[in-house]
Amino acid sequence: MDASQPKRGPGRPRSFDEATALHAAMRCFWAKGYARASIDTLSREMQMPRASLYAQFGDKDGLFLAAINHYATTRTGQVLAHLTGQGDARAEVSGFLGAMIAMVTTDPETPGCLIACVLAEAATAHPEFQAALADRTAGLEARLYATLLAANPLEAQSDLRAKAGVIASTARGLAVSARAGTSPEDLRAIAQMTVRLTCTSAHRN
């Protein structure tokens, strides 16, 4: 062995790439759910020995939360990008819900949403997951509220917050329905009705 070569940490693969590993873990949790994604399965999908997985992420819970963060950055970030707060709530919420439907229905191996479906289910028995879900939910509703406020600054804030909650609840429901096999066409009809009911224009006569 060449002594000039840097030594690897114990158990870590030479080609380890955290983003690639997290992407594999994300898909594994997304497809199987938290409970059914065993450490052995995750290790195999991530192409990481169990020892390396524990060394990098601590335990299965730590890996799951890291996968949620990766999902939020790489997937839901693109969906939320439609909510710009530029004053056209109807167009922005339509774009947001349309992108949400595409995300939760495009890949048959990962139907639904990792947050709305998998994290929500796991949160029922895990306080740290419950806190993570609450943070994600509050963040989405705040983003929707800002979008509605920009379009209707004179509308009562309590009404706008309630509408933001309705839209956020619809988005979560769309994800759950997609995981249950509801067609994209039916999901789009629900989304369109939600937009009509919640996104009134400040300039309507």
C-alpha cells in the first residue's frame, strides 16, 4: 500500500457522495414508507455499508430527516417556486398545485409526497418527526398567505390565512389521493375548484 495515499475513514466507501446517497435514501423512504424502509434496504439502495451509514447519519431517524431536507431542496423547492408573491394569486396557486400534481403522479415508483404521506404517517409516533412536519406545514401556509396577501392586500388577514390553510390542505390531500391511485385528471379538477374558491381577484367587479 502506498503510504502517500490518504487513509479512508473506517467503513466509508471510496466513491461515497452524500447527495447521491441521500437521493437513493429519499426514493427508498418515498416508495416504501418509513417503517418498511429497513436499514439493510437503505444500505443496499444507497450502496453504503451499514457502518458507513451510521457514521454519516447517526441512525435511521437521522437519515430520514436528512432525506426529508434533501427532498425539500430538490423537489418541493421547485413546486414552491411558483409562489412568487407578485400579485397574481390565481396564476401562482394554479402553477403551484399543477406542479404538485406532476410531482406526486409522474413516477409510479414514488407516488404521493414524501412529506405529506410518509413524514405525516411517521410523525404520529415520533415527536421529532412531528416537529419537522409542523415546521413544513407552517412554512407552506406562510408562503401561500404571502401570495394571497400580495394579490388582495385589503382582504381580512384572517380570511387570507384561512384560504392559505385550505390550499395547503388541498395540496396535502392531492398527494394522499395520488398515493391511493387517483388519476391526475381528477386531481386537476380538485385543484381547479380550489383555485376558483380561494383566489379571488382584487380587481373583480
